[in-house]
Amino acid sequence: MPLFQYQGRKAEGGTVKGRIEASSEDAVAEHLMGNDIMPIKITVLAGKGVGGKWGELFKSLNQPRSVPLMELVFFSRQMQTLMRAGVPIMQALSSLQDTAQSLLLKETIGKLAESLNTGADLTTAVKCHPKVFSKLYVSMIQVGETTGNLAEAFGELTGFLEREMETRSKIKAALGYPMFVIIAITMAMFVINIFVLPRFESIFSRMNAELPIQTIVLMGVSKFFTNYWPFLLVAIAACIFGFRKYIATEAGCLRWDQHKLRLPVVGQVIFYATVSRFANCFAMVSRAGVPITEGMISVESAVDNTYIAKNVSTIRSSISRGDSLSKSTEAIGLFPPMVLQMISVGEQSGMLDEMFAEIGAYYDRQVDYQLKNLSSSIEPILLFFVGVMVLMLAMGVFLPMWDMGSAAMNKH
């Protein structure tokens, strides 16, 4: 559909501007008036008639790929507040569209309002935007509409997204220092091999000194870097491109997600964070009254790890065949005995949501503990590599210089 830019005046005063996709200018005007906005100016930006393929290409290049998590948290929290206050949903969407910072979210909210104007329910409207709203989000909205309590559904989503955002920020903060050190070491190696060591090589060649094996190896590596660094950069870029292409495939993504959980130091953090997400998601859909098999579908898409999602799918299939949740969970061998016992108790007592909330809280605490100790765990490894690099430089550069100095003093 063509993309239109509009300018209008609100009923209570003040002008608004924005962009929206619609079939025609009349559809845009009808949408604006339905939101108590009097159209002032409507201009087509890109479409089949105006802009043609170039307009569509320009639009696709400028289209954001995703909505920042912070924006989605803000949207969910505001919707919860407005729904609880009894504000009509169309008026709530119109208000949030004006305040949204993300262009993609702003356009999505406009499309949600347009879908609701045509008679669709909110679940159907939200389902049409998988880039913005996950399957879990859609499931919770559907539960909220079915039970007539959208405010509670948006509240559950807000809590879940806030925990997700907090975990991501903690992981970024914990990995910030190690990544900085790794980048600094890599840059130092390139500078030393390309600019520093060739100077020493010229000094050694002028003095016709007999070089030890360490220096010969070091100079050979430096010469390789100096002569072939453009090819090295191309090779690194090709490896990165090939790796990204590989993990974009179904088999590659599954293998990489499984391997991530076994990485030294950070693998355990990733595992705890993923299981925490699984438990919190399941607790949320269980509290909402979603059947286990249907809830597992939402949880499967929310864990953000193909390997664990495959295990969740195995649990769902086992439950569909008539097995209990505790037995199905034990069969995959993913959880420790304590967690399996909690699931069994929750199933027998009918308090699965509370038990999974406890499991999620337990793994949240484990993530916090692991992140606090992550830097101290990585520091010895980084110090080891720095020490090895310094030792190689000392043996390769300063040892022959000491030998030459000693030989010169013996001559005198």
C-alpha cells in the first residue's frame, strides 16, 4: 500500500504529524477522523503511482528492523495504565502513537488502529506484526481479550519485558570490560607486527646478528602480517560472513545455540538466562489460564535459543501423547534434580505457575551471581594471554639485543 504523510489538528487543540500506510487519501482521512483528528494536509510519499520502485526501495532501506526493548516496555506499561483507567483502546493507541520514539513502533500502532477500525480484534491486529510483537506477546493479548482483562495482560508483559531488559543490560555491562581488553590486545598485536617488529628486523639484518629461533619465528609472523594483512582482513571478513550465513540456516542455528551453552565461562550464564526466560514465560502463561500445550508454543518462541526451544517442543509433544509435565521435563535431561522436584510438586499441588515463578527467580539469582563473578573469571584468562604476548616479545626482541650488547662488551 502507498505511504502517506499527514498533518492534522486534535479536537482538544494542537497539531499532529505522522506517516501511515493506507489504500487511499480517503482512508487516511477516515482513520484520522476516527481518532478525533481533523485532517489538514495529506501527502503521498511512496507507492505504485508515486515514487514507484525507487520509492518502495527508499522506504525499505529506511525501515527500522526492530523496536528497541525499552520502547516496547514503555508501550506495554502505558497500555496497562490506560486500560486500567478505562480509556477506550482507540484513544489509547492514538495517544501512544504520538509519544512513540521508534518509527517502526509508531507506524505499527497506526496500523493497529486502522485494523481495529475495520472491525478486527486486537489479537488479530497484533498478530499481523511479528517483527514487533512475539508469539508470546500475541498469546498474552489473546488471553487478555478472552478474559476481558487486557490491563492485567499488559501488566504481565511489562514485568516480563522489564526482567528481559534488566538481564540484557547486566550481561552487556559484565562483558564490556573483557571485550575492551580483547579488542585492545588485538589492536596491539596488529600494531606491533606491522609497525614495530619490522624496525627491529632491519636493525638485526644490518648488524648480521645470529638470531635465536624465537626471534626468527616472531619476525616470520611479522613479515606475514606486513605482506598479507589485506588478505587477512578479507579472510576475517569472509569467515564472519560465512559464519553469519551458516547460523542463519536451521541446522547451523541449532548447532550454534547448543554450542553457546557449552562455552567456557559465559556458557553457564547463557544457560541460566535462557532457562530463567523459559520458567518466567511458562509461569506467566500458566497464571493467565492458558492450557499447557498452547502455552508451550508461546514459550518455545520466547526462549530465544533454538536448542532449548527444540527441547520445549519435545516436552509439548510428550504432554500431547499423555505424559505428565514432570516426566516429560525429566526425559530431556535439561534441568537439575532440584528443578525437576519443584515441577513435580507444582504439578501435584496444582500450583505450577508459582513453582515455575520460583524456578525463574532461582535462575535469575544465578544469573546475577554469575555476572558478578564473570569479570573475575575472565581476568586470569586475559592476563595469561597478555603474559604470553609479552613473553614472546621479550624473548624474540630483547634476547638478541642483549646477546649483541654482551658480544660488544666482550670485544672491548
